[in-house]
Amino acid sequence: MRIAMLAIIGAAFIVPAAAADTAIMVLGTYHFSNAGLDKANMKADDVTAPARQAELERLTTALAAWKPDKVLVEWQYPQPFTVPEYRAFKPEDLKTKTNEVIQIGFRLARKLGHAEVYGFDEQPGPGEPDYFPFGPVEAFAAAHGQKAELDAVFDYFRQQADAQTKAQETQSIPALLLTINDPARSTAEHAKGYYDMLRFGDGEDQPGAVLNAMWYMRNAKMFAKIGLIAKPGERVLVLVGSGHKYWLEHFAGTTPGFAPADPRPYLEKAR
């Protein structure tokens, strides 16, 4: 009797099989159009040059073999998050427009025959918080004799950017992206660029911790938008500045219903 009762109780707690996980491929990139959006910026060469265009064709052909159901880019639009510029996109735009969203995202989506591209970025609007409050960190460092320490953090990134600028002389775009998308590099850069700033603060004022919290918030909101755009079981390619790769892959690997997909085999093939 007791065994039968336990069986009945156990059956009541059986959870139906979950739908297939949504696969998220985070492709970190540098800014092709030299927008100067980061604290340390690589100087990109002309991606509209014939040789670079051939590399981008190889890159998007290789990525298309993964058969993503949706392409998401680091532009911000309200729900349903569709990017109107994609609908107006013409192949001739690849000859004049250097932004990586167009050169990789739009090119790939058109190659796949997608009707839409989706923008999932998160930027502060009026009255919303700064997602990268670096000014208070600088002020604290200057007031507490830590300016040289803070400068050293960004010297590291300037050196990385300079090395990557130099690497363009001998490496293709897929090869450059292969380096950027190395998980070990992403983890090391996040530790150096964000966690290393936790030490800028004291018991009353902790601007380094606040900066980390706000950066986490921005990336959490971005990933939440991915969840709103993607459907269970789909494959979603996310094209984003490499600084976001650490947190977006963390969420893809730890959030129920999602699974990360590694872009490196496709970059290796394109290289």
C-alpha cells in the first residue's frame, strides 16, 4: 500500500519533457567602422577592399553552414526588435558601408534568406542609469593615489588593441575573429578589465563594484531580449562587440532552456 502511494505521489511530480534548448552562438567582433566606442579601440583597415570582401564572404558562408534560424545584432530597437535597415539593405551597400552589423550580420541573414534581422542591444534612455559608470572610478582613483594603477589596467587593453591592429597586416578577418573568440582570452580580459576594478573603492564608496554591477545589468538585459526574440529549439547567431562575449556566453551556458554553441570551428574553416 505504501509503495503504491509513493508511486502515485511520484507520478504527480513527473515534469513533462522540456522543449529542445535554444542554441546561442555568440560571435564576438571588433568594430569595423572605427567608431571609437570602447576605452581602447583597434584601428580597423578598410573592410570594403576586395581582399577583405572575399574574406567576409568565406566567413558568412562558413557561419551559414550552422543554419541559424535568426541573426541578432548589437543595435537597439523596441519589441519585436526587428531592424528596419535590414529590409532596405542592398548588396551594393557592402561596397560602401563598413559597419560589422552590415558586413557580417546583414550579409549572413541575406545569404540565409531571412526576412528579418533583430536588434537586442540595451542602452540607457532618459532617466536610466549609466551602464558603464567609469567617471566615478577615475575620480576615486585620482583622489586616492591610484591613478597609475587604473592607467595600467587600460594600458593592457591599449596594447591588446595595438597588437590586433598590427595583426591585420598578416591575418584574415576570420583569423582575427578566431583570436577574439578564444574563451580563455575572453575570461582573462574580463578579469583584467572589470574584476580588477573592484579594488577601486572603500567601505563607503565603491565605484569599481558599481561599475561591475551596471555592466552585468546591461548584459543581463541584452540576454533577456535574446530570450524574447528566440523560440525554443532555434539556433540563434548573436553578433556583438567582443566585450560582451563573456557574460552572454555565461548566460547561454547557465540559463535553463539555452545552450552555447562555439563559433570557432566555423571561423577555422573560413580562415
